[in-house]
Amino acid sequence: MTLAIKLFFSLPLALIHLLGCLLGLLMYLFDYKFRDRIIKNIQRTNIKKTDVEIKKLVISNSMHIGMTLMESFSIWFASSKKIDSWVKKTSNWSLINKKQSKDKGVIFLTPHLGSFEITAQYYGARHPIKVMYKPSKNKWLDNIIFKGRSKNLVSPVSIELSGMKQILQALKKGEAVGILPDQVPPEGHGEWSSFFNQKVYTMTLIQKLHKLTGAPIIFAFGKREGIGKGFSVNLYEFKGDPTPKKIDQFIEELVKSSPEQYLWNYRRYKLPKL
């Protein structure tokens, strides 16, 4: 079963993206919860003003979400050489050498924007990085995700306490860590902030890690350059105190640059779990 899936996702990236577009359109047409959540979340932002503009963005976003799902499997099964061939260009890569030090490491923040799987794998082919993730309840899928992310110098760690300790230890050794900053944390592990003028619960972990280690913060955006055209890995330096409010403001600006590539179906506005 896994071998068959691996062979399927070894298809050329252009074909994987086309199938992803089809998948996204099917979800848009037949999954009303999926469609309604995207529409509501995009309407909240006021990025687009007219009904025609909103509908166009919703359809485009649905296709990008489909591409995200399909290409993630391809990235998990791909070799380092193939991943390198998919990354067509980088921007501000010199930030890594400028900011990383032996006892501080780097905190990479990758929102649910573009291909957040490609960024860690591209970096991990060159330097060690621990990436935080929430294990899937589906054991079969979780096994694929864990193995797919555990390549080269990438080490996935759970969001549980043991994972937090590993993240802190990695930073103190001068290694990098990767975090999804727009993931809703459990109650007691965040504070209320604002995202596109809407109330959201945002993690305080980033601020705590920064205070404990002094590690610099770099945002990473794996932008999809077009159907089958690969990705660009773009880095942005974050300056100042990484409060939840400032982190959310930074994410807003990134999303505005490519709103069609954000996961608007993600339940960013949900209440935290107890």
C-alpha cells in the first residue's frame, strides 16, 4: 500500500499540482463546510472588496489548498536531490549566516502559507533543524508524515512537553527549530491577539523561547511559483519583541503578498482546547 502511494507521488510535480487543483475544485464544489469556511475567513480580511474578487480568490485558494495537500506527500517521499531541483530560487538566505550563532540557534517561523513542507526539508539538507508538529490521530498517516519529515538533518518533535525540551536544547546548541506560528495552542499556552481584525488565540511559546535563548527569529515562506514550476524559499527577519500581536501582524503582511496561497480552510479563529 505504502509503496503504491510512494510511486504515485513520484509523478512529475506539474502533474501532482494539476491533480491538486482538481482535488481543490472538487472540495470547493462538494464540501460545503470547506467552501463556507474559506469564504467566511476571506470575507473577514477585507483583502478583496467585491463579490467577484472574493469568489475568484476563493476558487484560486481552493486549488492551492489541493496543491498543498498533494505536494506534501511528494515532498515527504522525495529525495534531497529532487527537493533541491524544485527550489528554483531563494531570497535573503544570507540571513542564516548573519543571525545564527553557536549558543543561540535560529527560530524559523513558517505560517500555513505556500508550501510549509518544502522550507524545512530544503534547510534540513544543509543544517540540523527540529520541527514541531502535532501527531495525527490516524496512526498510518502519522507514520508517513513522521518518516517523510525525518530526512537528512530534520527531526520532527511532538508539541508535548518532551518536544518543548528538545526544542530548547536544540537552540542552546546553536541549532535551528521550526514552528508553525499560526497554530492554535491549548488554553493556557497562548494569549488573545488579532488577525485581520478578528480575535485569535496565539501561542506565547515563541516569545518565551526568544527570551530564554536570545535566538533570532526568521520567517520562512515557501512560495509556489506556479503549477509545476517549483518553489522559492523566501526568508524575512523579524525584529523586536515577538509578542503574539506582533507575530500576527507580521503573518498578515506575508499573507497579503500571496493571499491565494494561505490555508484559509484552517480554523485559525477557533477557541483553544482545555
